Amino acid sequence: MIELYPGNSHRIFVGGVTNEMTGAKLAAATVEVTVKETTGAGVAGITWPVLLSPAAAAGDYVDTLPSTVEFIKNRAYDVELRVVSGDSIALASSRVRARSRKLPEA
């Protein structure tokens, strides 16, 4: 779902949001992301949830988490995604471990 790097900005992209019954891309859904400590508290450095904005293609949503979000290397976090369209709600989550960004091999 996402990779977390302490001290970095993070582009959050959720693509292909669709209505499961019709297959139609959802261009006007409310798409939110929250990153929590394993204790359930939101990670410090930002107000959660973050509302993603519609991107160029229908069903795609994007935003950027600032580098001020206080991710700590090797710590586990729960990333939660919430999509609302009309009276339908879809939830997804994943546990992610923050790590250092590596330079490409020469």
C-alpha cells in the first residue's frame, strides 16, 4: 500500500477506486488515509485523517504527507484507507514498517 521513510515527504496515491457492483470508476468519492501507531494513536506531526484529492484520471486520488510526520525507523505503523461514496463505505488497512531510504546500487 505505502512505504514509510522517516524525514521524507510521502506522495500518497490510491488508484482505480471503483464501485464493486457496477465496475464504474468513482470520481467523486471521499478518500481518506490515516497512519496510526500500533497503540491506535495517530502519528504525530499532522492532523489525521488526510483527505486525498481527485487526480487526473477518474477513480484516482492523491495527496502528500509532509516530512514533519514523525515516523521512526523500524517502527511498525497501521495505514488505514477509508473510501466513502454515497452511503457505501470501504475500508482497508495494512501494517507497514518505517525504514531508511536506500541509494540505488551503482
